[in-house]
Amino acid sequence: MKDLVIIGGGPAGMSAALSAFDCGIKDILILERDSHLGGVLQQCIHNGFGLQKFGEELTGPEYAFRYEEKIIKSGIEVKLNTMVLDITEDKTVTATNPHDGIFQIKAKAVILAMGCRERPRGALNIAGSRPAGIFTAGTAQKLVNTKGLLPGKSVVILGSGDIGLIMAKRLTLEGAKVKGVFELMPYSGGLARNIQQCLNDFNIPLRLSHTVVEVHGKERVEGITVAEVDEKRVPIESTKEFIPCDTLLLSVGLIPENELSKSANVKISPVTNGALVDQNRQTSVSGIFACGNVLHVHDLVDFVSDEAEIAGKSAAKYINNDLSDSTEINIFTDGKIRYTVPQRITDLTDVKVYFRVNNIYKNVNIKVTDGINTLLTKKRPKVSPGEMESVTLKNDHLKNVKELHFSLEVV
């Protein structure tokens, strides 16, 4: 029996563990499938991490090490090279590693912090054979940054997520020629700063409303055919263009790793593919919490740490039978706002609600109502899908409220 078991030893898992530890929970176990803590940060050697949490720019490994040091000093138990196989509703965790074999642990509370994975080529239905030279952007990042291997010399990138943008710059610095970044949507999925620093500063073209329709080559990629797409995202035949290259990187979205969540009968959002949670980051299953990219994909690791701290504190309260659920307020969105986290509020406290929009909008009012009365409005000069937004609802906003509606009005 453990008080708290945390699945995943990345930034979310470590932050959650330290938060719970600081709240008095000492019997904590982190289960991590990799050979070290830190998760994907270990391969993110670029800077830009830590500005929110530490007030300075750190690389990914430096940011992870700040937390790993604290984990070691606290004495929190960690099992590395450990794959979790199953979680049940009664919080029984089944895992395996080379040292212990298959084992089970009963926990008073569980925090899900498994992160996310990249969407592969098989999900895209791109015509062509299966030659060498097709990588997800994250795989290419690991090859370059941790193995010292260059995946190719002439590169095309499909998708303008942050990993793809960062790899455009990284491969250019390593001597590869990045011929362009092609994005299906009419807007980029990455942060504005990454578009500037990774593409514009290196004269790498970004072509919106374009996609790869065919891969050429038998043994190795020899080129790709791209085409512009119409408003329904259907390729326009007359715009097809062949681009010679030896490598195609895919940066086409991240999928939260929620197979274990589903085995515990945690309800999953059809929009985020993460758990449905309240402001405490508690899922639909009592005593199981979720945080980080397994819940929804974040822009900055600093925000992952913030959210994980909420989950850690809430798990500590749950273990001590001190977690309040005095109300049930469900949150609804209008479509322009794709989703919110949390999706429901269960206590009348100040709550910071994060959300993403479905397109680029300028000069907007973010509006929160109870279905009839306007509770809060917030003006923004510009919002975009690549950047998380938030509003803080005060205790007074939530009194006598049965439901909340988030909408976006273009002024």
C-alpha cells in the first residue's frame, strides 16, 4: 500500500510529487518507464524553458534537473525502467520492471502524468510506399540531440507544431537544408516566437493551407508532392508540386497517452483526448488525478509544472479526506472556444480556467455567462490555436451558478 502513486517521471510527475510532499504526503512512489527522470525534456536541448517558474532561460535538461535534484533530496521513491500495465478504479496499479518482475501496488490516490505521443504517418493517409527517411519530429529531435545522428540532408517538414518549428532550426544549424514547412490549416499550430526564431530568422518558408499528398521513393525518400488545400482541406489538383528531398518530418499533432486512464474507466474528453477533470484536476474516478500533457497539450513546460502542483496538492487533500466537492458546475463552450480545462467546477473557490480557440481571431471579447447573466468579459487583441488562454473566475462569480458558458465575440 502506498499513499500516492504517480505514473510518469517527467516534469508533470516530478512537480506533482514535490507538491504532494510539501503538503505532508511522504509515502510517494513515482513509476517511470524510461531509464531516467525528465521525460521528453532530456532531448530538448534548446533554451526557452523556465522563464515563468525560475525567471531565467534554461534548456530542457537543465529544467528537468532542477526538479530531479529536489526529488533526490526529498527521498521520494522512484522506480525507473518500469512500465505500468494497468490501473483499476480501486487504484490498484500493475507494473513491471527487470528487477521486480510484475508487481501490484494499492494506492490511496493516483496521479496520471504519462505525457503524450506524436501522431504517426499511419494516421495521415499519405499516398506512396514506405521508404526510409520518414520521421516524426520528436524522433528526429532525439536522433540529433541525444544520439548525434543527422536524419537527412534535404528536409521537408509537414505540420507547424512547436516541435516541427524547433527542428527546422535545429537541422539547419546542423547543416541540413530545410526546404519548407507545410501546414494543412490556414494558421500555424506553434508559438509566434518559434515561427520568428526558427523559421523567419533562417529564411525557411512556411506555407499554410498546404499538405503532402504523396511520398516518392522506394528504398529512401526521393521527394514529396505537396498541394494547396481548399476550405474543406481537400487538395487542389492543379496546385500539386514536386519537391525533391531525402527526409520528411511529421509534426502533425500530439496525442495524450490515455490507455491506462481508460483501463481505470476515467472519462475522456473527445476534444482534448485527455481526462475530464475538475479544478483540482481530479478525474471522473474518485482519487485519480491527471496533469500535464496527458490531460491536454501545453505550450510551455512551466504551465505543466503549475498544473501538476495543483494535482499534487489536491491528491494530498484527498488522502487526508480534506478535498471539498460542495457543488457541480459544468462548463460549456461555443465552438470558437474548443475546450476548457477544467471542464467542471466542484468547489466555490477562485478557479483559473484554461482554454484554446479553434482559429485565429483579432479584437475579441472572451465572455463567461451562467446561461443568462454575464459573469466576466476579457478583451484580447488576438487569440490563436497555438497559444493557451486563461481567465480567472472568482468565488463571487460562482455563487448560485448551475453551469458556465464560455464564448468568443469578435468585436
